[in-house]
Amino acid sequence: MKRLKGFWAMLMVLLVTIIGFSSAKAGTLDKIKQRGYMIVGVKYDFKPFGFVNEKGEVVGFDIDLVKYIAKKLGTKVKLVQVTSKTRIPMLESGSVDLVAASMTHKRKRDLPIDFTISYYFDGQAILARSDCKAKSYKDFAGKRVAAIQGATSGPNFKKVQPKAKIVYFQEYPQALMALMKGKVDAITTDYTWCATQAKDSHGKLKVIGEPFTYEPYGMGVRENDSDFRDAVNFAIQDAVLDGTYAKIYKKWFGKEPTRLPEVWPK
């Protein structure tokens, strides 16, 4: 009798172990379907990709594209705020399933996580006050240039203008306020954000020169999760094929896209 009880006890332990292991190994796509919603890390301060509007709603190009992807996957979306500094750690920890946060796909970033296909193409630029006399990054030697922690813009700018003093901020509103108050001479980040801020400033700010880097945006997924990465990739390509991508693009950028995400043959 004791041997029989011992056998059943061992069997139960084995079953629990197998179930736990299978659950731990379950891919993100399976977890999302079981949960009923996809947790997506987006920015709340990077207009027009992800920002909070006058009604307190999180909106933007990234958000609209994510909602389309979720619809294709047959699930809902839960948006979670990330910053340039926190987006990769939050993805690695499992706090979010997907990061859609104007993130440049770089080889260094591809080591801890994986990326989808590039869905937007930008370049780094400089935002300054309208009275700034500079013509390009070459004129910022000895100047205080704001950059965001966790972004590539600070190191990028230091490469082209090593004599500039990079001042780091956690979020974009802090950097923008510092620029408006004269505490920094410029902000360096992606061109689209700079151009949007210049337009919204009604003449107080302007973009200096032309973009001086290449910044292809990709969405971040966890390492070795190919089923989920494929599902997101296919959804992005479907958005291109059915015209949704161009519609969303025109909504947020006011023009037709000059370059589309790649579409693979079926």
C-alpha cells in the first residue's frame, strides 16, 4: 500500500513538473491567445508615434499600427508606457509582449532581443530655438545638446561632434522644457519628432540641417520567439498590402509614405 501511495505521489510530481515546464516554454503568441489581450510597450511622449492627446488618450502612428496587428491576431491590446531606457528591460522581463516605441533596429540591440521587419525609416536630426545660428551638427562644438537616456542619439551625436556636451534626460518633455528655457542649446533625436515639435511650436523652434544618420524602426520581441515574430511580421506586411499602412501613415504624417516596409512573396 505504501509503495502504491509512493508511486502516485511520484506520478503527481512528474505531471506537475511537465505541466509547469510546458507552460514556461509556451510562446508569446499562445500566452496572448490564452490571456485574451496583447501587452504592448509604447511611448507616451514621442509625437506622432506615441503620445497622450488633449483627451488623455494614448494615440499615434505606433498605436494605430499595433491595434491593426492585434486585430489580425484576433486579440485586444493593453498599452503600457515605456521610455527609451526601459523598453528593452521591460520586454526581457516579460512586463510587455511587444515593444512598438520608435526603436531603431541596431545590431547591438539585436543581441538581447529580436526585432520585426523595419516598419518606419527615419534619421537623426537637431532641434533648436528659432534664434539659433547653427547650420549643422558641425556648429555645436562646446554647446550643450540634450539627448534621451537609452536612445542612440547621444552617442551618435558624439561621434559626429565630439566637442559637444551631451546632457541626458529621462524623457522628452524634460528635454523640451530645458531647450525652451535656454538650459540646453539643442535636442538631438529622430527627425520626425524634431519636425513635429518645430511645427507645433509656432515658430519658436526649428530643425537644424539635414538628418545625419539612418534610423530604421523595428518592433521588439523577446529572443527566440519566432512564432510571435512571424505573426507580427505578417500583420505588418498585410497592412501594406491592404492599404492600411499608407492610410495610417498619411493620418499621422500628412503625406503618402515614401518607403514601405518590405513584403515577402507568399
